[in-house]
Amino acid sequence: MTDSAPRDFIRQIIHDDLESGKHAGIVTRFPPEPNGYLHIGHVMSICLNFGVADETGGRTYLRFDDTNPGREDEEYVRAIKDDVRWLGFDWADRLTHASDYFGRLYEAAETLIGLGLAYVDSLSADEIREFRGTLTEPGKDSPFRDRSVDENLALFRRMRAGEFGDGELVLRAKIDMASPNINLRDPALYRIRHVTHQTTGDAWCIYPMYDFAHTLSDAFEGITHSLCTLEFEDHRPLYNWFLDVLQPPHRPRQIEFSRLNLAYTITSKRKLNALVTEKIVSGWDDPRMPTIAGMRRRGYPPTALRDFVRRAGVTKKDKLIEMGMLENCVREALGDPAPRRMAVLRPLRVVLTNYPEGQVETVQAANHPNDPSMGMRDVPFSRELWIEQDDFMEDAPRKFFRLKPGGEVRLRAAYIIRCDEVVKDADGNVTELRCTYDADTRSGEGGSDRKVKGTIHWVSAAHAIDAEVRLYDRLFNVANPNTADDFHEALNPASLECVAAKLEPALADAEAGVAVQFERLGYFCPDSGDDAPGARVFNRIVTLRDSWAKLEKQELAGQG
RNA sequence: UGGGGCGUAGCCAAGCGGUAAGGCAACGGGUUUUGAUCCCGUGAUUCGCAGGUUCGAAUCCUGCCGCCCCAGCCA
């Protein structure tokens, strides 16, 4: 992170502000509303806000934007803290809430009234909407717009005292009902809400609106750069208006960047919530969810997510990033550290007819082909084995170099075998392969350098551990389900497949959250929620790149 | 339609008047007891389009086109 080369326009601005002496240090904030779990889009914001502060020796506040009691919840603040920490960021003692400032916000509102820049409106919500005008027509002044300062102050104090019901009165900024920017047409500042707040309890019955609370919270905390997404660009004039008229000691600058959208996922909290409440997924941390909690449970390393948003970049252009980009980051993060193991997802029995019944030998397999320091492990080998159903084909195309009738294949870290006989059930399904092994070809020994086209993985039947393995696919079938009329129609019905797999014994001590590579298949880890000693459950984090699958697909397309 | 923003390869993205970085994907080839990894190599005569300024334009000017956001007492 050399600051000599800012990576994006925001870091450029920050770099310039430091250079010019405008700021001695950088202060940012990540301000989630605790009404849902954090998702991949938030990862961008978290990495940006904490990232620029870390890079410049600055500070970042984790501030809960809890200005709307009733729809916010403590469960979410706990989850948000977990997620930010897991991503690798530290807010130290800078954990705040917008509600920490309710007293000062109230005073600021009275100041605005005193300045003649805010008034209490008696119009109903519907009337206010009618008076607001439209995109092309200016709005009309409220008949209550010219109440005296004293009357406004008295009314506002009575609002605060609880003398009015929800929606009866509202405090509005007095700006310009004819502004082409609708946000400036006398926006609401305070509304009445007789609801118990999750942290301030019943101390208040009036609550500040986002624009007012957010701007001043930034100012109170001495935020230098308030980084938010593009949809708030239209709010910047209002943000600056508050700063202009109230003149707080610190003047933060709001800068907007585009959201990060991931193809085949949704990042709308409302829709994510629907997936949970409608039980379409098992919860906010379902491994198919684009939530941080879901990705963590799935087994994505935090470094992969940080790498991903770094590669995506910070700009103002709408982006819809391919899933392959994220998957590449995950594979890259796991490739070196993940030890290799063997597991058979869809077992097909293989009997070695020339291997002595009852005999068991131990073969040594490398824990990592590119890193000898990770050592070797023992793998039991015997007469009956499981191999992958996909690794056998009765009528194989020439380019298929796995097992076929009469053909040979190498068993990873063990022997070369030949398929002599295919056993089928009454329906013609292949149920067993009867093979012979070449005793001279044990890996690492004399004849082991004999070449065959393919190498497949296997597990000794007598020693296999049974496990449920959960195979995940994209949750949606369309690239941008955010824009679908009804996201339910875009759901991928095959986003989860559970298989009864056979694992090599070394997998017995696999730990939750620690990724291993099942050779030739992908990266997996025990599920942090459902894995248990007697009933192992593994998640597939991501598949390996599969150029055979690609080839197959092309052939199919060629035939079609 | 008023206002705000954005258009550089399939997806991201550098570029800041001097002749189009990089990543992902794709496609060739090499190594390989994971069809993985790794290693080489291949893409824009052109930057939404059209004009203009300039010796020189993705960069400056004008016009047009396309896409996104805004009419919550949500954030």
C-alpha cells in the first residue's frame, strides 16, 4: 500500500487532502442500519472505509444508524460486529450509535428552528406528498410553513414531550419547495414515533431522519470523508446545507461511489430477508447467501473477499461483476494452504479381483503436490474401493481418459488398475466394476513411472467415513435477479444438492471452517452449523477449475 | 419529462493533450500421478455516437444517444 500511487479516485482525493494539509489525519465511518445482515456489497464499503484509514494511519468508526426504532434489532448489531471483525477490521473504542447523539441532534433541531430554517408542519403524510410536486412540477409551500419561531419551538417541544400521536406533526427544514432537487423541498427532519427504541428505550418519542442524523453524526465524530453509495449523490446538497447553516466545528465531505453488484445474486435487504422468512434458505448464514455470515459458513476466507473487492475497484460506474471473479479469488486464497485429501461424492464400487481378500496396505499420499513441507499422510488401500461414478464411462469418447471397459487408470498415490468387467443391476445401472491391479505400479516404487492417461481419486470401502456433503450452486438462474419482477421466478431450484459421500480416514479430524481440497473436486470444509462427530457434514466452498467439463459442454454444443 | 450521475474488450479497470496498463473470463501451447496448480503466448488501429479545437484527443469544446438514481414521516 504505497500512498504514492492511490488506487482509485477516493484515495486520490484523500491523498491530496493529506498532501495539501487540509486534514492532518483521516477519519471515516462505516454506518450500517441494524436491520439486516451485511452482504457482499457491504464488504466493499467496509474495506474502503477501514482500508483508507488503515493505509493512512487514520481512524474508522463503526456507527449503527439506529434512527428508526421498530425495524432495527440487537441480533443484527451482534451479527454486524462479528462480520466486520471476521473481515479483519478493528474499530477499537470507536463503536457508536446515531442514538448516542439524540440529545445533540435535538438541540441542533431547536437551533434550526431558532434560525427560522425549520418549521413544524401539521400536514398529513399524504398531504405532504401532494404538496411536494413531481419530478417536473415544483411543489407548493405548506400552509404551516410560516409559523413563527416561537410557535415552532413550542410545538416541537410538545412533540418531544409526547403530546401528539404518531404522524400528527413533523419537523421540516425550510429550504425550497421549488427546488429541482426533490431532496431540498423541505425535507422532514423529525417524526413522531411512540415506539421503544432498542438502545434509548422510551426516552424519546420523536426520532431524527437519516439526512439530518447522518450529517451531524459525521460532523460530531470529526469524520473527514463520508463515503457512501451513488444513490445518496442527490442528498449531498442537503448534507452540505446542514453543514452550512449549522456550522459545526468539523466539516466532513461526502463522496459517493458505485455499489458492487454480483451476478446471480441479490443484495436487497428486503429480498434477502424474504429468502430467510419464507424459508427458501436455512437462515441469514445459509452458505448460498451472499451475506458475510453465509460466505463465512460456506468457507470463503476473509482474505478472498478483501482481494475480490480490491480487484473490483472503486469507481462511479454501475457494476455487475461475474461470479467467476469471486470464485477465482476464493480458489487463489485456498490453493496454497488447503491440504489435499480424497473423497468420493457419488460412490461406485470397485473390486480388485486379484488383490488378496482381507489384505490392507498403507500408501503414502502427499498433503500438497507443490509443497513438500506439508508432508505425507497414510491412506489405507484394500480389495474393495469407492471411485467416482463420473470417473467411469462405458461408451467413452476418445478424449475421456479415466476408466472404461478394458482401459487402465492410475489410482492416485496407489496402483494402476484395469477394468475387466462391468456389473449391472436389472435396470442396466452400473453397480460395480471388477478390476485387476498391477502390483508393480505402486506409487513411488519400481514400475510406478509407467504412464497411463488418467489418474483418479478413490477411498478404501472398508475404511471410508460416511459424510453428508452439500454441493452449492448459484441461488438464482438469471444474471441480475435484482431487476426481476418477482425474484422467486429467478430462483435456481438446484442451488443445493446433498450427497452421501465416502471420505478417506484422514478427514476424521477435519475442523469446522478449515478448508481442505478434495482432490479433483474442489475445496470443502466441515459445516459450522450442522457437522457433528457421528454425522459429518461438509460444505463445498468452490469447485476446482474443470477443463474436462468445459470440453464436454463444447462437444455437446457441437452435437446439438 | 425536472434534477443528479455514468458510458474504455465478455466482466472489472488504469489512463489526467503525446499515440490504449493490469486482473478475471476466453482461446492456443508446455509441465503435471489432481483434466487442478504452475509456465508461456493470443485480444481495442480504438475509448457510446457525430462534429469541432490542436502538429497531436479516450483525455478539451459542442450536439446527440444509451443506462442508472431521486417524488418515504426508510436508510
